[in-house]
Amino acid sequence: MSMAILHMTAVEKPYYRTKIGVRSSWLADMGFVCGAPVWAMPQPDGFTLTLHSKHSKMDGMDSGKLIHVGLDGKKLALTLNFAKNFSVAGLSAGDFLAARYEYGVITARKLPPAQKYYVVGAQNHGAFLRLCGGWLNDTGFLPDTIAMAAVLRDGMTLRLWDDTAATHSDIVKFARAHKYQVVQPQKNQHITFIDLNGYTLNRTGFDTGDIAGIHYEHGCITLFKPDLQTLGF
């Protein structure tokens, strides 16, 4: 059983509606192959997608909806449109949902408001998370700037270091004195990114497969771990 992040988006043509798309390599591994029928069932603040067959017995036929796995380019894609024949109270464009998936079943629930969500991955047998995108530049986290990572309960903050007169030795001494970790944004081609390794993540309670929410403003990024138990996971 694994986790993914889904995002509600809005479509204006041919008529306004909201939708969620799943486009990932794990669809095939979970049995969601091209053309497979899938039964979508609304749930409180979310929905469940279940592989369907002619022998399946589905409850709530009046409120559910049959959709099919298709292709987006060469990748498998599963799109759920929210309209009169399928709606979920409490969901709207811009919402993020946590999706727990296992063979034949995808269960999605609305996440608390945040500007970004990531799933913690793995690298070198440890937890790994890469923050990336233009939003880092917009918040001042430019390549080769320096930030201080401070541990919070189930999270962390990254704050830009603004003392340009400080030497490398001064920065290291400050970090050690306050139990911070020095973090430096980098650039790969045209993408700015910040890599957080297992040591940093484990100190803040994150592990491989966990969901990390992001709040950001200029000069500060806050990572938090949503309580999945309250979402019904």
C-alpha cells in the first residue's frame, strides 16, 4: 500500500467543471490497465476508485459512476470529472487529496490547505525529498543562497540566511549553536531545487512514503506532516 498526491483542477470548456487526473506508472502495477472499467464512488471529502468487472457487485449504483482507464500520450491516465452525475461535497478546484493505492483500489481524501504537497521518496536506502519549481525563486530561495533548517514537531522550517557579510565559519558556528542544519538551493539546467536527505527528514519525523505539506512566503518555507488518521487512513 502506497501514497500519492492528487490535485483538483478546473476546466472551462466545453462547460465549467472540476476534475482529477491520475497519470502514473503505478496504475498498471495496481491493475488499472488501458481500457479497464473503474467504478468511482463518492465518499466524505473524497472518493474511491475500484476496478470493475461484470461479476462485481457495486453498492450505491445511483451515486457512483463508471469510468475507464485511457491514455494520455503514451502514459496510462485515469480522469474523474465532477459534474451533476458525480459530485463530492467539500471538494473544489485547487484542493489536494491524499491517494492511498493498492491492487484494484484507489482511496482519496481531501488534505488540509497548503500551497504544495509532496510524497517523501527514497534514495540510497534512506528518505529523500526534492523541493523544486519556480516557486523557490519567487520566495527568494535562489541557487547558491543559504538557508537554515530548524526542526519542528512533525515538520521543519527553512529560513534564508541574510547576513551576506558572514563567513562560512560564522554560518557553521551559528548553525551548530542553534542546532540548525545548513541547506543550499541548487540549479539543474533551468530548475531550482532543494534536496533534503534522510538525516534531515528523520530528525523531523518524516520517513519514506510520508506526505509532506508545504507553506511558503518570501524567505521562509514550512514543511508539515498532515494527520492521515483524521482523513480516515
